[in-house]
Amino acid sequence: MTFLAKLRQQKLTPSLLILSTLAVGILIGTVLTSRWGSASAQTGATDATPLVLPPVSNIGNEFTQLAKKLEESVVAIRVEVPAPPQTAAANPFGQGGGNQGGDIPDFFRRFLPNPGDEGDEEGGDAPSESAQVRQASGTGFIVDKNGYIMTNNHVVENATKITVSLTNDPAEYKARVIGVDCESDLAVIKIEARKPLKPVTIANSDSVQVGDWAVAIGSPFGLASSVTAGIVSAIGRGPDQLRSPETRQFQNFIQTDAAINPGNSGGPLLNIKGEVIGVNTMIETRSGGSEGIGFALPINMGVRVYNDVIRDGYVTRGSVGVSLGRVSRPETAMRAFGFKNGAIIEGVREGGPAAEGGMKSGDIVLQINGKAVKDSQDLIARVADLPVGRAATFDIDRAGKPMQLKITIQNRGEMYKDDPTIGCGVRPEAQQSKAQTTSDLRFGFRPRGPITEQEKNLVPGGHGVVIASVETDSFAAEVGLEDNDIVESINRQPVASVDDINKIRGTLKPGDAVAFHVYRPVRGFVGGGRGKNRPAPTQQADSIYLAGTLPEK
């Protein structure tokens, strides 16, 4: 009798029959799968050879050596600046860069720093502190072992806090501005490092030629120590060629196709030897990022600005009081007039040195102090570098007649002090002397100057001196003084000027106790109250006494 017949005789239910059949099927499937897997394992990639990693080896080249040479000299800069009134629109220089619509035309842009998270307003009443401050980043490079750094002015412009990071150093250093020059977009800042720093090597940018290798190092989009390479694609790109509202008279750029982006601002452009030939400053772009056309200010201008700043705190330039004609093809125009080179005078400032020296509109300046003038831009740069107060010899042509004029150079800042488009808006005569800005550093802070009329509302006595910056690890930092504090008195002696601070400091000696009475503006209070029909609150400041003992050094 068969197995099935027995099952029928035992009258098993159909369900049991189905289950038995499934069990037999599963057993057969398992056996077949096992055999197939074994066959696959035996036949898979039997002719393949395992990969073996080679020993570590350094494949060096000029760029590798250059990057290693400069890594300790290029710094990342992070700043805090007041947030703009309208923050809803995307910043084309921000992270991820560019107008996503792609409809903005070609134009030249400074490398505006990368904005960080601006934060959200809390509660809908007053802006939060994070909403009032925008974080941004840039680059700089060390030019002196004592912590002096060169960068772009637009990186640190309006910054309330500047922080510098060094490669292979976990510490962050607070920086202060030594001086700026808006007309070249350069700035000098300083940090107090724990050890002597490694400065860059400066080249002579007059030696740069089209086709030279160019290397950029910086922090594009906040990515520190990024290295890119290309060539010098043009030199002498001035305002007449760029026609950009961002360019100024004294900017004649080196053009390069080395990839440089927002955040590279203020970083070095190097030659193949690792020497600095320029300061990365502008790009031409539709997207907001690199499109192979970047501009660096020649380092020769950087050196000139730096030397003025560390000597005087500001830049002095010469002027003779003329305006120059815009010429589309200078060399062709000069040839038409019978000359190889020269600059055409468009206008002469009434009462200025050129007018007093006999120069007239239409004159062609051929030489200054016996050296040929190439074009209008060359004339501007040459006159700017001439010593103020001294006479210079100008060889000119007037309607085909050669003439020689003696003209005394004047201070450009003083001559155009009423012109807001010239300089940084602060005249040299309005700036503090070097003696004023350094003597008070014995306390460990640098004053901005006496309080303004608006700030007098914060101090009951209506007098005081505002602290611009506090030195790291200084006496001032130890007692708790901060940037923007208003010093009302020292040891109960009223303070109304920097001279008052110096006089009080002169009566003290190491070991003496010092008490500063300061008024500290309440952060995030000014301009609050955004509720409908709610008036803005009055400005306030906390009264604080900070005391300490003068150190031996």
C-alpha cells in the first residue's frame, strides 16, 4: 500500500497533506541552493590577483615644496561685522556662491567674505545678538615675525572682532587693525603670538610677466590652506580697462587664472619660487565663484602701503591737482600727437599746485624728474609716490611746444579732504599720532578717541575715551577691560582725551593699584523693540569698576 493510500485510509485532513507537500518542497530547494552556492564559490574570480599597496613615497615637485614653505605664513581670518539691515536676499558671495538664477551680468567683484549663520530673531520683539552680527572669513599672510599681517581692507572693514588662525596651531588669536588704505583695499593687522612667526618672502612685482606661474593660497569658502595654480594672464589691469565701480585710481592688477574664490580675499599670489607677487583682491564672475579671471594687487603697492602704515598709521600720497583725460588707445593717441608715451591733462584744479606751477588743460606730460611717463595711470602712481612738500620737474608739450614746469607736491588727503570719494573718510589730520596710539599701550589697550555726541548719552558725566582694542594677555585684559568700553576715569581722575590717559599713566609705577571706571554699552539693546507702534528704547550702559596691580613689565 502506498504512502498516499495509507493517508487516505487514515482520513488525514487536506491541510495536513498540504503542509507535508510544502515541507518536501522546502527540503529540495535547500539542497539545490546549497549546491549552487558551492559551485559559484568554487568558480568565482579564481584568476584574479589581490591588490597590494606600495610603500609610502613622496612624489615632490615645485608646487609641493611651495605649499610646505608657505603653510605657516598664510593665515585664516574670521571677522564679526554688523548684519546688514536686509538679510533676506541671498548674498552672491556666500557659501555655495552665486545668483542661482544666473541672470546677473559680468562685472568685477571684490572677494567679499563668506557670511556665516546670521541666526533668527527670537520672540519677534528685539533682534537676537546672533541676528545683529554676521560672521565672515578671509585670508592674510604674515609679513613680520612679530605678528604683522597683510590682508584686504574689505576683509576687516567695519569688523567688531577679528580672529586669526595659524596652520598647525590650535589657538585662535585676536587681531587689531594697525592701519588701512581704502584706495588700494589693503589693511595691516597684528596678533600677539606665543612665538616668533614665519613671514613670507616678498618679490618685486615689476618682474612679473604674462605666462609666469601663479599660485594662490587661502581659505576659499572657509576651507583653510587651499592651494591652486595657474598662470599670470595679464598685468597692469587698471580702472580704465576694468571699468568697475570697485576699482580705484591706484589699483593696477595682476590678472591670473589660478582658481580663487570668496574667502581668498587678502591671501597671497605667489610666483613659482614661493615669493609673494600680489594680494588677491577681485574676480570677474557671473556665478559669484571663480571663472578663471582673478585680480591681485601687485605686492609693490602692498609694500608701499605697509611701510606708511607701520610708520605713520595711515598712507600719505602726493598730488598736483589735475584730472586726466580718458583715452581708449593711449599708445595710438600718443602716436597721433607725435609721441611714444605721455598723459593728457584734462583739467587743472583752481588754486592747486599744478595751476600755480603753470600747467593747463590740454598739456601732455611726457616726463617727471627726467623719467618718461607711460600713460595716465603711470602719472597718477608716480605723483602719488613723490615726497610731499618738494618740487618736481614736469616736462610737457603744449600745442607742439616743449616746456618744463616746477611743481610742488601736496598731500592728496589734505587737498581733497572735503571729497568723500577719496581716502577712507578719515583725514590724516583727524587720526591720532603714533605717539598717542602707542604710549597708552602700556596699559594694554588702544583708544579710539573721545566719545562722540551720541555716546555722551551713555555716560552721566558726558566725558570719556572709547577703547578700540585690548591687547591679548595684557594688563588691560587681565583686569577685564573690553573693546568698546568707555573709560570715564582712572583712580577717580576724569578722562576726556588720550592725553589724559597718558598723563595719569605717567604718574604710576609698577606695583601701583589702578582702578578704571568704565561704562560698558549694553549689547543687543540699541535699536531693539520692533513691535508695532513700540518706540525704540533709550541706549544704556553698565557702570563697572575694574581694578588691578600694574605688573613689573
